[in-house]
Amino acid sequence: CIPFLSGYYEQSLEVLKAVVDSLHTTREPAHPYDVMVFDNRSCAEVRIYLKEVSDQGKIQYLVLSDTNIGKIGAWNYMFGAAAGKYIVFSDGDVAFRPGWLVASLELFETFPNVGMVTARPYRASQKYSDATFKWAREQGPNVLEEGIFLDWETFWEHARSVGFSEDQARQDYPKSHDYRLTYGGKNAYVGAGHFQFMARREVLQKFIALPSEQAMRGERALDIAVNEMGLL
């Protein structure tokens, strides 16, 4: 939802254009996908742009809601409507880089019982990852490592994008640890985020409709459900 193009939202349309372009330019013939955009009652300028790029074929499904039903309400609609084997969700301000889809799929194909994958490493909360840690420890030594594995540039890129100052990020960087899994020749970090993730359609459809009265409560309901199902 971009309600107007001033103040906090002044550059939001340009950001949205960059997101849509990144999804279009990183398509790979071997892994085709449809793009669905759910617009939660944005202003007229944004809707005009979305209709234009939809006509250009960059968006396959465009949903224009008359009211803002929130992120969780949009989840419930999109997770129920999407037809692919996998569903990838993204907020409206996440740019995609070449290779993101293949790298995400490789984790589903390598690790067992994968629930959610975010297509970039970052230090995620471990609060709802009990099932992941349990699985990793059952595999024996050398599967789970704790330490500082993210390089500073990768850590800072994400920290900066969510509003941290460089001084604060440099203080935080050595204090917290990464949890890295190594399995089948692939590395993955424990924890996935709600700003962008991939999941199997059959898994997500078990959770809808998520409660949508409060946004974060609905997001945590997804975390809890994935964890309670024993998924990574």
C-alpha cells in the first residue's frame, strides 16, 4: 500500500518500480513463474503504473483491493489463489538479484522438511526455530555451527535497509552470532523473514486463514505453525 507520494512515501513508487523490474529481469527460462501483485488501496498514480506494467506482461495477476485489508489479509488471499508448487512472498520494497530463485530451490531440494526460505542471509530471530535446531542436532556433528559467519558488508547491507545507523550496526555485529547449517554440500542460515520468503503451496494452504486483526500476530502465527509442524 502506497497511500500517497509525499513525506514517508515520497520515493515509494520508484522503489516499487525497481522491485517489479528486478523480478522481470531475473526470470530464468528453466524456472518460469507468475507474478501476482496485491495492491492494498494505493493512490491513483501507483495503480496507473501497476496497470501499465500488467499490460506489458511483467505482472500476470493484479489484484486491486477497494480497501486496505493489511498484509495478513493479502497473505490469506494470495496463498489461497496462487497455483504453483511453490509460493514466493515479498514486501513491496525488496529487490531481487540474479540467481535468487535457483538458490532458494536448491535448499528445498537439498534439506529435508523445509518450511520457509528467505533468499538472503541475515541474522534472524531464533525464537521460532526449535524444530530446525532439533533436526540439526539429531544429524550429528558438523551440521550446525554457531559463530560469526556473515561478512560485515552482508550484515550491514541488511541492517542499513531496516534503519540502523552504521555506528549501531558496528556495535551489534560482533555481539550476536550466526547459526549456519551444512548439509548435502549446501549452507543455510537458521531463520527466515516475513519481508521475503519461499514456501511450498501445500504447506501455506494449511495455515490460512491466518488471523489478520494485528499484522505481527498473524506473521508470528505462520512462524509458530511452521515450527510446530517440525519444518525447517
